[in-house]
Amino acid sequence: MFKEFKEFAMKGNVLDMAVGIIVGAAFGKIVTSFVSDVLMPPLGLLLGKMDFSSLFVNLSGKHYATIAEAKAANAATLNYGTFINTVIDFLLVSFAVFFLVKQVNRLKRQPQAPASATKECPYCASAIPIPASRCPHCTSQLSAVSQKV
């Protein structure tokens, strides 16, 4: 059983997937930092000096000035500002992954079409095998010129 697990773990696809997950997690941290530290502050400034991460609805009935204050008092809160940041994170990561996959698919070599095994009869326009010297459809004798086509 250990040998089978070792064979499974050492396959190229599993190692590629592990590297992809690690790089993806690091990329997610970068995007999260970009959203919360670079994108949201100017957006909040444009919307009237609003800090999205501090937006919440207090469900306990008491008044708390900040989320930290409400959490310290173990009050139930609905942190919709943090949710907005998380949605923006998700949208940016999704767009980046979409763009990356699109570029990779464009760079992949397109498989070449297999060489045609047929040619067209110059008399009846039917598809016939390349080595044929007579068309099986119209029975025309094919010239040497059409055999080279």
C-alpha cells in the first residue's frame, strides 16, 4: 500500500498540482493585500472616506463604535464590509486565473491536421484515394498531373 501511495505521489500531475496550489495560495495573499491595502482605500476615499473593512451591523442591540470593540464584547455582528472585500478578492483572482488560462490555451500548439488521404476528382469533384488512377464514381481516367495533387 505504501508503494502504491509513493507511485501516486510521485506522478508528474500530482507534483504539478501541489506546486500550483502553493503558488495559488501565495497569489491569493498578494491579491488580498492588493484589495485591502491598495484598491479599497482610494475607493473608500472616493465614496466619502469610507473604510469598507469597518462596515458592520450590530445584532446585539448595544452600540459599538468598531468591529474590534464588538468582538471584544462577544457581540454578534454582521461584517458586510469584510464580505465586500472578500468578494472583490474573489473577482480579481477569478479574472487573473481566467486571463492566465486563456493565454496558456492560446500558446498551446494546435494539433496539425492529419495529411489528407484523398484527393478530388477533376471531372466529378468526388473524393477519391490519392493513389487512384481511375475515379470510382465517374470512371474517368486520371492524368499524371492530377495524381501528383
